[in-house]
Amino acid sequence: MIIIHVMNSDAILPRLLAPHVRGALKTFPVVVLTGARQTGKSTLVQSIEPEGRRLYLTLDDIEVRADAQTSPRDLIGRAPRVTLDEVQRVPDLLSAVKRAVDDRRRAGQFLLTGSANLLLMRRVAESLAGRAVYFTLWPMTRRERLGMGTAGLWRRFFEEPVRKWRDISEAEKAEPEDWRAAVRRGGYPTPALELRDDAERDRWFAGYTATYLERDVLQLSAIQALVEFRRLMRAACLRLGSLVNQTELGRDVGLPQPTVHRYLAILETSYQLVRLPAYAVNRSKRLIKAAKLYWSDVGLAMQLAGEASPRGAHLENLVLGDLLAWAATLADRAEVLYWRTAAGEEVDFVVERKDAFLPVEVKASGRVSSRDARGIASFREEYGKQVVGGLVLYTGSETIWLSEGVLAVPWWRVV
């Protein structure tokens, strides 16, 4: 069991991704675990196997990093099974890993972690294609934080007939939770589990941001004006749930569009920014249409924006984080998108899995009506039997049918 220890508690919390990483190590020579800093990657990989079975080396260590730069082959040859933490700090090390695998291929040979998307980093020339499987560790889900080691009920909504959804939702032994408190807490283990005071969390998030700016950003790109970069981060967090318009964003923060484009790419590469694509039948069009902007950790997004009170977009972000964590565990993959028509009809999230769709609308309201399901109804008219049913997640307490095949559920029963 992969655990996170909670301060002043004997509780141990399993991580959703742990069994999938462990299973991959039995098949692939290289397993790569990426995600933002402080999501729990180091804890997970150090706990994945009993002590002594695998050599653990972190590239945050100056001496290890120096050896990786001068004698990479010797470094990775110290043991038959090696974990290399924060491998993005010496990208050329991946070439040595490739050679070692090609010389003698065996399952579980290397377990790598990185606080940046190695496939998007310009300095990384080696993708380990055919040798590696990649996982993304997102911030903790609500159910991970509660000790359940899972994400929401998304799989069951795809696998069970819609007529059973109400019973499935109400059978969950879930306690009501104030969504505003969940947003402020976020999903990074330290503020989510160990810090009980908003002021302490603000200080932690401020320190996280400073470390990210001073170390990770400079490592990914030669940025001189960190003040400008931070200003863009704030502006982006104020636009959660909005379409990404780089020209307008640049105008608001006083930066040219090419600079905004580059900064957003850095934020995405380091797993801070999440761009949610638009759904289109033609997959190439998904790359052209404007994406919606969200943040990896909603608690950090609130602190960066300087907002005192959570709003509806923060609840959307909270639900999105759960969807992304769940999708990261699937061998058959699921894509999370949004849907919007030229006439203004919209669905917050459309989950696509095996040519089936689950439209999800999120409402930061304690009451819902059939009007809240209009976007889902339009989507179902457009795509027919491919739509398994629809969900409206809201902040009330009752589970009710809004229309045929569209269920309104308290968010905490699903997420």
C-alpha cells in the first residue's frame, strides 16, 4: 500500500495510482511518473517496493546530479533496479537509460519521476519510445484525502445502466462536505492533510510558488522577468473556466502574445496549467478550437489569484481534478473535454471513453431544475445513443432526476 503519513496522526492514505505503477513495473523496463511538485511522487516511488529491492537516487541531490552529468552510465549501473527521482534536472540521463535497456532489457529496470512533462520539454530528446510507460500523478482526489484511495464514481457511470445511477450514488457512504472548504484545501498532501488553518495554507502556497518560480521555471526556460511570469499566473488563475485568449490575456498583463504563448506552455509543461480541449467529432478540430483554462491544484489557484471566496469555476476545477486523476489510471484512456456550440449551448465537461460520452454539468448552487440540464439535453440530441446519460453535480443534498437520463447529484456523492 502506497501511503502518505498525516501530521500528528497514525493514519496512512493509499494513492489511486499506486497499483497501476506497481503493475507496470512487472511488464515494462521503464516506468515514468510525472506530475507537479509536491503531489507525492517521491513518497509513492520510495514506497512502491520493500526497502532494499530498489536503489533510490534523487537528482535534487547535488552529488547525484553531478554524477549524472559526468558519469551517467556508472550512476544508473549501481544496481539492477534503480529509481531516479526528478530526472528532468538532467535530461541527457534518459539517453543512458535507453542504452542500458537496449543492452539488457528486463521488467522494472528503471522507475523515473519528473516534475515536468518530459514529452513536452524541448531539452529532452529521448522519449524512450517502446521502452517506457508514462503515468501522471495529479494532486490528491477527495477520496484519496479521505483514505479511500480512489477517485469518483466515473467508471460506474460508464459501466452501469443509467436507471441504476441514483441507487449507485445514494449507496455511497459519503459524508457531506462544504465545497468551499475542499477548494481552499486543494490536493497537495501537505496543505490538504497537515495544515488546518487557511493562513498556514496561504503561507505554504506562497512558498510553493516562490520555489516553483526560482527553480522549476528557470530550469525549463531562460526567463529573466519572473515578475511578469508571476503576473501572468495570477491573471490565468482569475480566468478559471474561461476560454484561453492569448491576445486578451497579454493585453491585460502587458505582455506580447508570443510571450504569453511561451509562458502558458511552460505552465502546462510543469503541470500547473490545464488546458481543456473542446469536443468535436473531428479530432483535429479539437486542436484548433480554443481551450478552457483550469489549474492543476484549485487551492493553489485561489492563492495565486488572491481571491478570498471560492466561486463556481473553483468547484468546476475541483471536479475536473478528480476526472483527470481517474482518467490517468485507465489503460483504455478517457478524454475530458468541454462542449460549446455557436448558439451558446454548453456542457462543462464531456468525458469520452470507448466512443461513449458522459456529459457533466457543475453548479455551485444548492438548488437545481430542469433548466440546468438544457446543455446536456442539447448534447444528447446531437449525439444520441453514444451518450450514456447526463449528470448535474450541485451543492445541495438530494439526488433527483431532472429529465429522462439526466440525474442531479450532490457533488460529494460522486467526487
